[in-house]
Amino acid sequence: MDIKYKPKLPKTEQPIVIIGAGGIVADAHLPAYKIAGFKVHGIVNRTKERAEKLALQFGIPNVYNSVAEAVEHAPENVVYDLTIMPEQYIETLKQLPNGSAVLIQKPMGDDFNQAKEILALCEEKNFKAAINFQLRFAPFVSAAKYLIDKGLIGELYDMEVRVTIKTPWEIFPHVIIHPRLEIQYHSIHYVDLIRSFLGNPESILAKTLKHPAKNLSSSRSTILFDYGDTMHAVINTNHDHEFGPEHQESFIKWEGTKGAIKAKMGLLMDYPQGVPDQFEYCILEDGKSPEWKTVQLEGSWFPEAFVGTMANLMRYNEGSTDVLHTSVQDVINTMAVVESAYKSSDRGGVKVSEQLK
């Protein structure tokens, strides 16, 4: 089967100015842009030495001292790529020219109130603004969407994300201290992914949990989406599975009335080295036993999915598509689901003892 899963690229050259020079820039943004042939015009970072190091490594011609200087020297048709921490978004976005095309690193703020501020500012300044929820564009996700959109697995009635791994949070020093660690900085990817397939849920049931011997705000979560009586959608994450690779899991599974799809997210296993992804599907045929087929896809979540978010923004900016998939107007809904998950977790469930009185 010829599965279409690679992102469409823009027709015009749109130079990129990167604001921030953290690990994600070196590991994903710049390698992805190199793969796609995107031109990176310049980079700026609070610690200039980090920007200079990346500029030397990736052949970026301009390193700026400030965001204001980067804006002053920005070429025509520029796209700004914000890779900084959420608490810096507002002050940075205020410095960008009205009408700019902007790709903002996820999450869309540290909480829902901040997300609403970011949305209001982007609309006030008439930005073409997207949030970098790049999992939507991972090869295995795009391939699954192709099969589902073609109707090949029938009516979708079950979607599951399961992650049972050992996550080395210590390599993310700015993230590990966050009071909303697991959902806000990890499972938020899956929340956004489920929304991209199923839309907004009616309600959320969730519980996010600490490890008894670790100083983390949370490291395991279960999030159940309510889409009515037939659609089952759930996220189960466990970052504390320190018992070797034998029983680690990292997958997304879609089930429909005519077939099913399972995608192994190899990146998360033995992170950051990762293991190979695997994409499998099964389409039921009358009179035949179910048969799973494996398809070899090129690329993975890192770095190839990062091509997709930037390419979509560039195509929207040039007018070759009228859909900005991860627009701030869409992602505010992801942030609302995340906020609902935390409220559900804090409030707790129905007390069994009340039923026994």
C-alpha cells in the first residue's frame, strides 16, 4: 500500500530566525530544517555563546545580541521560531512585528491563564501563530491519519496511548522542577494528538501521581476522555519503569470497525538514544483470519516531525494551505483539556465509603 505520510513543503523560501538555543534546537529544530532545506537566517539567545556554538555547527550566518536586534535585521518573509521557556513568551512576542509568522514551542504557557494571554496577544498583533505540537506530524501519526481518513479501518472507536518507560528527567534541568511536570510537559503531546483525531471531549477524568522516592511533582498519569458511549480514548503514562527494557512500552493504538493500527514510538525507549519505531496495521477481510502488516517508514518523531509543524506554518503563511493545524486558536483547546485534567486530578473521584453508609 502506498501510504502518504511525508509533509508537504512550502513553495517559497521563508528565512527562519530562531529565538533560543537550548537542547531541543540542536537535537530537533536545526536537524529538521536541514533535512527540509529550510534556510535559517539567524539565531539569538540570552547566553550568546550557546547561539554562537549552534551557528558554527549548523552554518547559521547571523548571531544576534537581542531579540530587538534580530527583528531589526530580519529579512523579508521571515518566520520566527520561539524555542524559549513559556515564562518568556509574552515579553518576546511583544517585540515581534505585527502580522509576523511565529512558531512557538509547546506548551502554550505554563497554565491555562497564561495560554489565554498568549492567544489574546497573538490575535491583537495579528500573528500567524502556531504551537510546535510536532507529534501530529510524526511519520507514524501521519501514516495512521492517512489510513483512517481513507476509511480503511472503518469507524474509529478506540484510541490509546501507553507509555511505560524510564525517563531521564535530569537531562531537562529547566523542566524537572516544574510543579506540573508530567501532563504539562509530556502527556500534553498525547492530549493534543487525541484532540487532532477526535476533537474536543465532553469531559475529562484524570489522576496524575508522584513517585514515593523521587522529588518530582508527578511522573505517572492516567487521562480518560469522554466522547460518549462508544469512543474509548485513554492516556496511560509511567516514567518510573526502571526494571530494564523487557517490559517497557511506548505506543499509540487506533481501533476501528474494519481494522486497527499500532505505532511504536521508539524515541521514548532508552531516551535519548531511542530504539526503532514500528508501524503496523490490520484490515479485516471477509473469510480471512486477521493479519498484521508492517510498513517501514522513513524518519521518526525527532527530528522529522519538526519539519511538519514548520512546513505547515510556512505553507499557511504563503497561502498554499488555508489550514494551520496547530494554530494558537486550536491549541487553546488542548490547554483547556490539560487544565481540566489537573482539576479532575485535584478533586478526586466518587468516594466509595459514601456508598456504604
